[in-house]
Amino acid sequence: MGALLYYLVVAPLSLFPLRVLYGISPIIYLTFCYLIPYRKKVIIQNLRTAFTHLNDKEIKGLTKKYYRFLAELILESVKNFRFSKKELLERIVLENPEELAQIEAIQKPIILVSSHFNNWEWLISAMGLWFKRPTYGIGMPLSAAFWDKKLTEKRERFGLKVVHAANYQHIFKQQDTVVLVLADQAPADAKKAYWTPFLGQETPVIFGPEYLANRYDCAVVYASVKIIKTGHYKVSLKVITKEAKEENYGAITEKHLALLTESIHHEPSRWLWSHKRWKRQKPTDLKQIMEQARADFHAKFRS
């Protein structure tokens, strides 16, 4: 089924210019919003959780804006299967290339933290063109083997290599690697997550970037994707820390969450609201879990 969808729909559509594909966007929007509502309950619940100050009418309006964004994102992702280097670099540009030069000069591995905000797929593809260093992206494979293979091919065609989250250790043996982590997924285990207030809610978040930065002595950089106009984005790079081992427990995670929160408040419809953001139950013994996690962290990295 996946192969049929790709060869009969995705591959032919990817041949068209983006301006033509955007003409299909209203059809996708109407389908998702009205005909076959796509995860509407999840989206509305997430928005209500994050924006408690908004009334029902405002939540409904934000939901519609999200569907418009999602429709455009799908078509942009389809086109990304066929983008040339030139086309991609015209569509997603670095806002501060001088920062890139300074980051390249850091003599240690770099963890590039970002999120599922605006067009993260174009960010993944462009990384291999921006950085002179070897670039990697850590992620989990899709359950559908065909689509996992196709998406990996798309993401890797300009130099970045996709690494499974269970088999990443070898990439940190090189001192000049850049490793992208989209760190806004819901963690698999609430008891192993880092819990902190996020968008007004006590939220479990992935601690992976901070753990990796301390384990392999990495600098940490945040990549923020902003929209300029339809089909055009800019990426801003911001160094969170060059010395992870000098940061307090949780500081790196708190800093990149603060930057993500700022982005969401600026463009609230352009985060991936259709995933269950607050599906993990808060453990009853959370205080003890967090105290133990802090103690384990200090024993491992600060003793």
C-alpha cells in the first residue's frame, strides 16, 4: 500500500513546481478540517492545554490555521523528494551564517537541537549542505519499512546520515560531528523523562540531548526554523553551551525548551499539534524520581 501511494501519488506530484502544488493545499485543508477530520480532538485538546487563556472561538480559529499549515507542510515534504541543492538552499536559508562559522570552529562534537516546528524536513535535508563537518540525525525508524526507507533516502541525499536511536554511539567517536536531535517528542517512559513546566503544564520531555552532551562532551546549539513567506524559511542558530559539563543539571534542557516556547508563542499554529503532547501520566512519586535522576546524573558526570 505504501509503495502504491508513493509511486502513484507522491512521486508524480513531486515533479510539479511548488506553486502548482500549493494549488492543492485548499483541498487537503478542507479534507482534514471538515470531510475527514484529522486528529481533531487531539489538536483541540493540545491547544486548549497550551493556551488556557483562549476561548472556544479562538481555539477553533487556531485549529484551522494549523490545518492550513499542515496542508502546506505535506506538499513541501512531497516536493522535497525532488529538490535540487539549489532549490533547497533558495527555500531555506541561514539567518546568521556568521554564527555557523563560529560553531564550525568549536573543537568538539556539536549537538544541534531543534523541534517539529515549521518545516523541519527541509532543515534535516539542508544540514548536510551547510556544515562542512560530518552531519547526522538521530531518530526512530518508522513502523512502515517502505516509508522509512524512502524518508531516509530523502533526508540523506545531501550528505546527512540518519542513525537509529538505539545505535548512535559510534558517531561521537569523531570530534567534528554535528548531530541533529528533534527533542520535542513525547518520551517513551514518563519515569525516565525530565519533568518541567512547558506551555503552562508539568510536562515530561526527552533528556537525550543533555545526556549526550555530558556523556560525549559536546557543545549544544539550538536551531530555530521561522517562516519568511509561504515556501520560504530561515534558520537561526544559537549556541546554548560550549561546555555542557559546566552546566547545572537540567539547564540545557530548560534552555532549549525556553527557545521552543518562544517560537510557539510567536507562531502558535506551526508546531506539530496533531501528536499527543501530554499523553504521559505524571508519576505519583515524581519528586523522588527526579531527585534520584539528579543524583544519578551527578554521580555519573560531576563526581
